[in-house]
Amino acid sequence: MAREFEFMGGFLMASDGLDWRDGALGARVRVALWLRDEVGVGNTFSKAALRAAITGAEQVDRRMRDLRPAGWVIKTNLDKPSLQPDQLFLEAIGAPVWEKEHRAAGLRQISAKTRRFVLERDLHRCRRCGIGAAEAYPGEPGSAARLTLGHVNPHAAGSSAGAEDLLTECARCNELVKNLTGVQMDAGQVWVRIKALPLAQKRELLTWMDADARPLQPVDRAWGMYRQLPAVLRDEVKNDLRGLTES
């Protein structure tokens, strides 16, 4: 559907009076308006351009992904091989989330209590790759993993926002899972890794599989919780511990 625009306040604004530059609007709404008014269906855009446009908002990439359950079709190079790694393609616009009655379209709210429970249950580690909060990815010194919550079942299946349907993921795994139609590794690839383990580690792994959990010592749990803290608080706890052990 063609959009009508008019000049207002020095900007070319849509006739509905909404402007993606308006910082008073929520980040998801601003992203949706930017895609509608600046990109348009059938065109490509980059994550860098999105971040440069939607300033003053946190987790802009995530807010864009939050549009997908509302019917927005945004493809990556995993879906459309002709795209570059940083490019995305706006194939279809879904629910008009800038309208009040559609603001919550596709969203499943997770309470703070549930979020804390899931992070603690999963020992503050990504359930898919095992990395902990703020840890560097292998081979990438200086990187820092950020933990988020992902859904076990796809939104289309009507899954809830309860703890049983949530798992802790790092932002990188969360992004991959949202764009892949299948699992990241097949059983053959996993089995090759397992067969290469020493016998003692094979037996230990089997106990984890039977329990569907990796039992960790209290020190492991403390480490995971420590890595969740902001850097300034980690330094404070580290200094307190140093003083305690050296006294």
C-alpha cells in the first residue's frame, strides 16, 4: 500500500503523524516505522544503518527480531543467500505495531521473577553453547557474551512465557536459532565430538544426559552469578574476595 507523506518540523513525516525519529516512541515501534518509511517492502538494509538510525535505544537488533512474531518477514543471508552477512531483506510488513491496539502483537511478556528463576536454573550459562555471561567466545579475545532468554518452542506453536518454555541463551545463539529452521548441528557432528572423548569423560557425559543437566559445584554457580554482574560490581566483589583470602 502506498504511503502518503508531508513535511512537518523539517522532516518528511508519514501522514499518520508518526516519525521513527521520535524518541518518545518505544524502540520496537521506531524500528517498525523506520523499516516502513525508510526501507520499504522488497528492499535491503544493514544492521549498521538500523543502529545508526535508532539511537538512544538499547538492543535495537532484538527489537527488530521482535517484529517477526507479529508477522513481519525480515530475512537474513541464512534465508536469502544473495544477501551479505550484515544485510537484511524486508519481505513483508506485518501487524502495524505503531497503532495502540497492535502494540503488543507478537510479544510474550516475561516477568522479572521468571527471568531470575530461568537464569539461576540454567546456572547463568547459554544452554546451547555453554558460554557464561561476559565470557569471551573461543578464538575471539575481547568479545563478551550477553545472556538473554529464548523460547524452546516457536511462537507459532502457541508456547507460553513460562519457565518451562524458556531457556538461557547467549545473544549470538539466540539470533542463530531465530533464523534457522533446524538445529545448528546434526547428530553425526555431535557424535564425532562425543566419540573423541576419553572413556571417563564419555561416562561423565552420559550421567549429564540421564539427568538432563550438568551438575556443578557451588564454586561453579558462584562463578556464573559473578559473571552476570556489571564490570564495576565484578571488580568490587573481586577485591572483597582478595581481601578475604589474604587476611
